[in-house]
Amino acid sequence: MSKKTKIGILGIGAVGGYFGGLLAEKYFNSEKIEIIFIARENSSKIIKEKGLKIITPSEEKIVFPHLVSHNAEDVGQLDYLICCVKSYDLEESLVQIKNCIHQNTIILPLLNGVNAKEIIHSFLPSATVWDGCVYIISRLTEPGVVSEGGKIHSFYFGSENTDERLNEFYSILINAGIDIHLSENISQTIWEKFVFISVVATLTSYLNLPIGPILENEDHRKLAHKLLLEITAVAKAKKIDLPNTIIEKTFATMERMPFETTSSMHSDFKNGKKTEYHSLTEYVVKLGKELNIKTPEYEIILEALKATSSR
């Protein structure tokens, strides 16, 4: 019997729970593919006992992976590792399971920022890291329970380097019913999302408002436009080929969002939790300085967010 392909999902939250759940459901009885959930001890215990519940507008289902554990020795060596943790937990989470990563392991981070590869290579310099991002409206309502909005759940991935495993991975995901897209220009794809998520997270956190009231206020709209000009200038200097209409597209996406929608970063600020401002706000300022692009509005907001963040 040939060796099974082992796919680890690191972080069983809103993103890892939904996409990992679809993979677990499809390949539970597979003789070729194993899906392994890597979760915190409490979540692991709950999923072992009750399974992972996925709630969508059309159905509820409970799925089980081949294995769920917080222990690297249980997990063993992986062929693919999909990282769905917050950016501030990425390094610590990977260090805890570094023995699961070997020279042929593909690491695919699905984080909100665009610097995940830099973070990974800072402590795993020889690791093979692909790029990816997802568009999904989902939340972890409690450990082991994921609710998904049903409107959009797209998964994009790719690599700057040619790799025959890209098509293998694509097949595994599409066969699980995932809305998967193999992007020929993944840097552009993840930057298009980053422009949107960075501006929305930065604005909602700074103004302490959901998106609806922000768009209704002319001064807030002007601030959003200034942030968009700054981040797209940084992207251009980094030679990211964004569409000429990126600012209009981003505003259009914001206007389609429900009135009371906010960002996870804003929610974390309100709840006194760790936030991703380092990856979503500070990174734009840092990159701007490296590329000699001024980001005055981002800098003002960054200082304000630093003052309100305890971590």
C-alpha cells in the first residue's frame, strides 16, 4: 500500500474549521489521504468527543478528522500544512510542531496579512512556503462549532515557483467541494485582499465603529480614501500589479457589507484581546519606510492603536 498523503490543519477556528471540515468530511474513509486537525488542548478534547459542527444557512453537519491533537508526536510528519492561526500566533504555533515539518512539507498560510512567508522563513529558512488567502464569512461561535454565512467561501493559493504538487493539492481540495482557485499571480491575489482587509481593520479599530457608520460619514470616507491611496502606493513601489480600479473595487466591496459588519481586529480591540495590528497596520508603515513611500495617515492611526493595545 502506498504512503498516505497527510494534510494538517493548524488552527481550527473560523477558517480552519470550515475548510478543514470539508476536507475531513470528504476524506474520512480515504485510503490515500489523512486529514489531521492540530488544535489547542481544549478544542482537541471537544472535537474528539463531539466532532466539529459546521453550521451553514442550508444545513448543520458534524465531521471528524482522522486525528485531532495538540501534540506533535501524535501528528507525525506532514506532507501539507495549512496554517489558519492568527498572525501573532504563527511562529509559536509552528515552533511547537516543527518536528512535523520535513524537507518536503508544503506550508500554506491562510492569514490576513501578506508577510506570513517572511515570518515563517525567519525561523524556518529552508521551508517550502506557498501563498494563499480565503474570502469567507464565518466565525467560531464556540470551540468545535463554526458558523458560515453561505455567501462567499473562496480559497486561492499558488506559488512563485513551479511545483508539480500545486495540481495535486488543487485536486484534493476541489474533490472536497471547496471553491478552490489556483492563481497564476498569487502575490497580486493576496495583495488585493490585503488592501481591503488592512483598510477595513485599521479604520474600524481606530474609529471604533462598524463599516456602515464609517461609510455614512464624509470625513470617515475621506480617511478611508487616504488610507487606500497610501497602501496602493506601497504596493506599487513593491511592484505588485494591482488593478487600476483597486480603490473603486475596495469601496464597492465595503459598501456591499452589512451595515453592522466590523473586522475581527476591531472585535479583538473591544474585547481586550491580542490583535493583528502588527500585520494589518504596522506592516504598511514599515514597508512604506523601506520603499521610501510616505504613509502619514497609517502612521497616525498606528500610534493611536499602539496606545490602546496592551500587547
